[in-house]
Amino acid sequence: MRFEFPHVAGGNTALGFLSSAVSLLINFPAKSGTVALTNDVIGVDQTWQDGLASDLDGQGIRAVNTVYTNTLSKPIMINITFAVGAGGNAGFHLNGAQIASEYSYAGSNSQFSFLIPAGDTYQITGSTGIGYWMELR
């Protein structure tokens, strides 16, 4: 699907915020219908599921220092609460790159919440105890 908003006479555009010398071209994925659009949106037809209570996707009960893959065709959201002991640390990795970390001098409880794109890997690492591991999938 493609929408084009060429400039119009009088210096205004169809969107009202572009200069008269600019045309705006918007390309959408080659999908059609409401289903095609809602299938790609996080939260639609997804529920919060407990990763410590059951195997969510054939990759096992969630645990520290284990790599998981979002095998769905749309993003998921994860929310992990954890305890870090004195001198301990925790990190969150997306596709092998650490994107967040927590270090505790005296011990603390913390939380990571992230969106995981379709096909990406994710992992929590470190010396931490998991309190909750919830996934919106």
C-alpha cells in the first residue's frame, strides 16, 4: 500500500506541515486488511504468562544465564523482578549485547522490563535470584 501527498497550489500540502516544495511518500508493508495490521501489534491477542510456572514456548522454564529466543512473529514484552545479593550483579542481554545492568553493594531488589522484537534472543545474567518472570506473548 502506498500513500502519496504531493504539494498543492497555494503553498500548502495535504498534511498541512510540509513546505510546498516537498512531497511526502509513505510506504506500508505489502499486507492488507485489519488482521494483517493487528497481527504485528504488541498486546493484541497476547496475555501475560508466568515463565517460572510453565514452559511458554518449548524452551523450558525461565532461568538465569540461559539464552531464549522470541519465536513469535511479533514482539513480546518481558518483566523480570530479581534480587541481587551484596556485591552481586545482573545484566540483561538482547542478541548477545548487554543493554542493562544492576550492581548492588548491599543487596537489592530490582526489575527489568523490555520489548523483545520477533526473532531476537534475550537473557538475564549474573548472580541473581528471580522473583517473577512474566512475558506478554
